[in-house]
Amino acid sequence: MKLTKVFFGIGLLTLTMGSLAEMSAEDRGLEIAKQADRRDRGWKDSQAEVKMILINKSGDETVRDMRMWGLEVRLDGDKSLTIFDSPRDVRGTKLLTYSHKVDDDDQWLYLPALKRVKRIASKNKSGPFMGSEFAFEDLSSQEVEKYTYKYLRDEPCPAPYQDIMCFVVESYPVDENSGYSKQINWIDQQEYRTFLVEFYDRKDSLLKTLTATDFKQYLNKYWRAHHSLMENKQTGKKTLLKTDKIEFKTGLDDNDFTQNSLKRAR
């Protein structure tokens, strides 16, 4: 699953830590984001089996089984397709996302009960996805160009990774329709994995946190979190995405990510 890849070392490709330190906070934040993106190129496509676990304020859980497909797109944002398999009330529901580096993302939701494809308007991208704590915009790939950046500090990463040092970087969505005013990201300095993201609402109050754990490396290069917990700090609700299986370079192509594929994908 490439949720935000889930959004990353010390060995920079072209820069030393010393030259990083000489940059402005804004340039340094941007370079950290670029380096994370460079390290995650070349995976081509992926298929993951994922459980979405909705947890209410009382701790009651609702479990959904779904598949998440991804396609890397050269010179633009990536494409993804989310397919719900169970329970019966959501089975067959699908979300198709075309992420873009600069333009608004395109998203379509297929509702099997209505047998129709519904386009998600940009102004509605901050709404909850299928009753979860993930917004529609959270399901888009986190392209570097979608944000401006500011490096804040170095500090130990959040538990359970506190033995690793993290960059703490603030990012500001360029899209005026985003539901967030900013995000604060804890990115490890060894492998550029994002361990924690704080999301702030348009009033600049802490809205949600995304905690990524249980990372595994694939093809000796690509890191993916197998547990991604989104917690709403204002309501107490949580959603856990638990990846059971993920495979890369499976042969998916553009034909698997069309509006027509929403109706035929099984």
C-alpha cells in the first residue's frame, strides 16, 4: 500500500548533511521531501490486501476487507484503485484516484447499489472516505509539488523508533480546497520513512494524527508501513489500515485504472 507512500539516510544522493544545514529552512524542507521522493521511484505498480478497521470513541470495531492497487506514473502523480470486498454493505464499492503534481486530483467513486460512477468534486476532497478518519485527499499520492515546506528541527523519532533521528518538516498544501492548513511530518534520517504526521484543520487546530509502524522493505529498496493509524483528535475516532500482503511489479497498467475499470474490476 502506498498511502502517502505511506508518505522517508543520512546518505543523500547529491547533498551532504553539511550542505543541507547551510540551506534556508524552506529550501531544506523542500530538499528533504525531494530526497524522499527520489528514494521511492521505480516500483512501477503494486497490489495490496488491506483491512480497514473503524474504531469508534468507545473502542468498538468495524472491519472491512479491501484491495489497494497502485500505478506509478512518470512525469505526473500516481494512480490508485481501492476495491472493497467485504462486508456485504460495502462490497463492490471502488475509488479511483488520479493524482497530479500541480492540477487538482481526479477521483471517482463507484457505488454498486446505484450502478453508477460519481465524481468527487475538488471542494469535497476533505470529506471522510467511506465513514473512516481518512479524507478523500489522504488517498491521493503525496506529490512533492502539492506542498511548500519548512524544516523545523532534528529530534528523536516518535516511539517505537526513538533510537533513530528524524527531520521534523512542516508542509503547507498548495490546493485551496485542502481540508488542512498544514501538516507536520517526522521523517527518519536513515531511510526517509514518515513515521508520524500531524494534520491541522483550516483553523490551525490539531485535527488528526497518522502513525505509521511495522515497516517492511520490498525489492531491497521500497519501504511500506503495514500499520497506518489515523486518529481524529477532535472526535476520538480512529481508523487503522492494516496491510496483510503487498506485491510489486505485478503487471498492472493504465487499462486497469480507467472509469470503465471501476465497473468491471473484481
